[in-house]
Amino acid sequence: MLPPASFPVPGPGEAARHELLQSVVDVARAIFGAAASSVCLLDEEADELVFQAVSGEGEAFLVGRRFPAGRGIAGWVATSGEPMIVDDLSRNTSFDRSLAESTEYVPDALMAAPLISDARVLGVLEVLDPSPQARSDVRELDLLAMFARQAAAALRVLAPQRADARVLEGERREDALQLLGSLERLLRGTG
């Protein structure tokens, strides 16, 4: 099990972090042909996962919503530090149906990967109802895990851990966003 990490509450640089995370979920949703995608970051002090960016189903109202860090598949992925594909959620005992119903979207299948940087779990990237070919292919899960690692690295560059650290601006911020853009092109096979 990897140690958790937590991110400060909104402050300077929040717009850059939101831009990065929204790009991550938009790209993940497109790559995997999914109905929705989300990033939940770990708030270690509250022991909760917090929706930070959503693409597709729930996009209009889930950002900022919190749930216990140990609940559901996202909680399992955050705790274990391991990615997971579930092709049929109706048969999976880790799936928290009541939590899904509270988000107003209950998927049939999902893929989830931890956002890991410096051996710490920052949160979870989920792809809900991915295309059928993505659901049963381990290579697709590896691709999601690689994408999540790159997103976590870019996130760490944008949101340093030290309380007195300054938020990236200008050239360093652009470098982090270019890293994510390069990964997107690579994953789409156009780079």
C-alpha cells in the first residue's frame, strides 16, 4: 500500500490545476470512448476523495463533492495503489451502488487507476462505461495507468507539496501543460 498525499484547499494556482485536471478527464474520456471520466484527489486530513474534474455524466454538479476515501472502487484503488477494470459492476462486491446512485449516474463498467507521484497516491482517475474493447483488454488498463502516472507527475509540478512553495507560472506552467499535451498525442497515436 502506498502512502496517501493531500492537496491544499483552493488558492493561488487553482485555475492552472483545474485546467490540467479537466484536460486529463476530457482526454481519458475521449481515448477510452467512455460516457464519463473523473479525477478525485485525496484530502488526507478529512480522509476523503474529492471530485476535482469531471467530463461527461455528472460534469455539471460533481466537482467539489466528497466521499469517504475507503468507499467503493475508487477507494480501493486509492488504498491499494493498483489500477482496476470491472467489466460488470453488478457482480463486483467492491462497487458501492448507493454512492454511484448519489452521483446520479450508475455505470455498468469502469476502469480506474491511481494518480501516483513520488510513491504517493494523490487520487484516482476513473473512466466510466468505456468502450467494450477497452473493458476487457489489460493493455488498455496499462495505458490508463500510464496516463494517470503522467497526469500525477504534471499535477505535482503544478502543485508542490511545501506550504511555502510558489505555484508555477509562465514557462514552468506551460512545460507541465505541454507534458500532458504530448502524452495526449502519444496516446491518440498522432504524436
